[in-house]
Amino acid sequence: MPGQPGSDKRFRKNIVRVRMSDAELGMLNSKRGTWSQAQFLREAARVQGQVLAIDVAPILSALGKIGSNLNQIAKAANARPGSTEPVRIEEELAELRNVIARLSSL
């Protein structure tokens, strides 16, 4: 069953060996990001068009921080209506818009 340790080896029994020039290997490694070579090549074979290896950890981290800040602002606003700083809210919304723009450009 997929997702269990060792399951990939049971379903993926074919081994592919490829010879590449230094330049080709460099291009492969630059495009695969944090993915393994095998993972990137499997995805490239499965998907039509360009394959993007995206490291989502920094994006998720930024969204988590923004969400935490917005929660703190909401908590303060609910505890003392009228006491939150509009500037702080605008800063967090601007950062959220920035992250959304980065995601949209992918």
C-alpha cells in the first residue's frame, strides 16, 4: 500500500540509468530544488509541461507567522474594542498580500 515504508520499491521495480554531461547534470540539479533526482524525474515523466520543484517550507513558515500575528491582533481587538493599532494590522495585511503574490507567481 502506498505510503508505507518500502512500498515504493515494491511498485517501482524498474531501474533507469542515464548518462549526462556535466552541464546537463547541473541543469537537472538546479531545477530539482530540494527534491531527490529520482523524485524530480518521476514527476517530470508524470506531468505534461514544466515541472517546478518548489520548496514550500519558507512559504508555510511565513503564512504561519502572519496567521499568528493576525490571531494576536484579533484577540486584542476582541478584548479591548478600539485599542488595536491600525498600522500593525496594515503591516500584517501587506505581508499577507506579499506572500499571496509570491504564491500566485509560481
